[in-house]
Amino acid sequence: MMLGRLGVGDYAIVVTDWAAGRIVWQSPDRGLRKADWGRELSEVSKATVQVHVPLHIADRIEPWMHCLTIYRAGEVVWHGVVLQVTATASGMAIVGWDGSGFFSRRRVPLARKWAQHDATQVMRTMVEDACGFADATGLVEGIVTRESRVWVTAAWTPSECMLDDVVDDLVKMGLVWTVVAGRLLIGPVGAQHTTATLSDRDVDGDFTVVKDGAEVVTDCHVQGKGVWGQWMAEASPLGLVQGIEKADGAVREEECVQMAKRVVEDASVTPRRLVVPSGARLLPSAPVGIDELVPGARVLVSSRQTGVVVSSTMQVREVQVSVDEGGEDVKVTLGETSVTQEVTDMPDPALIDMRSPYEKEQASKTNTSTGSGAKQDEDGATVGTAPA
């Protein structure tokens, strides 16, 4: 559903008691003074609202006990748990985290071992394990997933690490996630959607183009479990810029090589990051809606105003919206797309030998017995033929 053009929107704030399932307070027509909310790729988003409330209501709202929901044109655009309440004689400020804020407040409860499983499946299961009980924001119920084809071989010890430790490890492997309107999107969900083209005339202010060479790599070495792989860009004008990546989940050489290749393909060219700075905003005439500005979504961009030509498909990295009596400002940070989000280009999972030690021993005896292709050396000892 389209939520109307940018710059204009009827906002409402609702505070609810998630355990009791009832509304504690709802903003009247002129109850909202200011609201700031956002969305960010693979990060917890926050919202801050400043409202006029009766004094007895200010005393009722408590962190972690209540949820904050922001509506725009009758549709939810942000939902999370109340984290901080600041009350003054003139009003009250409420700060909230989206549901992913619980990642740093929930321990890993169960022992699970993953062997070449999709990172999307791993994160979904771990989130369900840790957040399924007392799910204040309904995060688990609203999960949306898309396969990442990032294969994970790992295990996390229960009660010795927090859920955000697991999520951080998965993000380092290439998984992306975000929370939009209270729903957790795991995998390159946003990458399935492309907005209309944004140009210089769609922005009230100047584009900022940042060329950051800090993450450039033209020769990558990936170290897996007892195996390694390397990939180097051919005839790169940037010269030799080397890097080492750890990949404990990689169990075969070709996995390491493919991972090294992806790193080089992503980082062998200085990335151009397009930022709409804090003093600028998307104009109401911009051909996009709030519901389209999902972190990870593709945005066609054309700009020449900085002297640095940018005309490519980029992705939404962060969205920040500020609302007050003067209207609505929408700020967007765009970044380069990543090859790890091109699902069709990702490799198949590695084949893992799941046989027990006994089964492996029996197979070894079969492969080294007389008549099975084995031969004898000069001392008469049997030399086995390695299994295929």
C-alpha cells in the first residue's frame, strides 16, 4: 500500500501494554510535538517522540513494559519497545528500540550445530529460540525470509553468548537483515524490489558522494577449517591491496576461493557511497513512497552535480524520518550493492561426510581389503586405495 507522497503525512502515536494487550495512551490530534524514526540495514533502529500527555499518564509508561507504535496515514511505519521515558512539566519524550533490540538482551538458550545450512535458516531458528518466549513486539510472528545461499557451519554454546553475538557472526559471513514496521526481514528480501530513478531534482539540497578506499581489497586470502583459498583481481589499477578473511564455516577449498572471489569483486573498486546529508531531504515530488524505502531495496540513481558521475543501481542503507509541526523530512543513505545479495550467483553448499566414526572405519576396512583394488608393497603390507 502506498502511504502518500513524501513530506506530507498524518501521524499518530500509540503506547500499548504488550502483556495485557491494551492501549495505555494514544496521541490526540495535537498531542504530537516531534517524532524521529528510522530504518537501517543490519542494525537496530530507534525512534524518539516528544508528546503532550496528562501527568497521570506520564507516570504509567515504563521501559520494557510498554511498546511504542508510530502510524503514518493509518499504517504502521515503526514499532518497538519503550527503552527510555523522560518527563517534564511541558511534556514527555519516549525513546524506543525496534524488536531487534532484544538481540542484545536474550541469551542463546539451546545447543544447535549447523552444517552447511543457509544463514537465513540459522538466524530465523536462533531468533525463534531466543525471542519466542515473552515476545513483546511480536517479532517472531512477523518474520519474513529469503534464502541467502550463505552456507554456515558453526555452533554456539547456550547461555555463554547473547543472540546478537550470533547475528553479528552471520552478518560478517554476508547475511543481511532489517526491521521494517515491526517485521523482521532476514536475507536479501529488500533486494527483490527496485524503486523509480532518483535524480538531482528529487533532492532539496546537494548529494554527497563519498569515495572511501578504506575497505578496498584486490587480493584476498580466506582461511577456512584446515583449508584456504585465494583470489586476486587481474590487472587492477589500484595495485596490490591484500586482506585476510576468517571463515570457520568453510570446509573445502573451492568454498574459500569463491568467498575470496566475492570479497575481491565487492572491494576491488573504490566504492562510491551516495548520501543525502542531514541538511537535505527527498522532495515530495520524488517518485518513491515511504513503504518503498526498505533497507536493502534497489534504487536507480543518476547524479552529476558533484562532478563525480554516479549513475548506477544502489541500495538503501538507512532511512531517517523527522516529523514536526512544519511537516516531514525524509533522509536516505544509499550505498553500493553487494554480490552476496545476488542469490543466483552464490555457490551450492559443500558436501559434508555425516557418517559416524564407526561407519567411516568400516568403509576404510572395505576399501583397503584384498580384492578391493588394494595392492601390496615390498614388505607384503596392504596399501589401500583412497576412497573416491
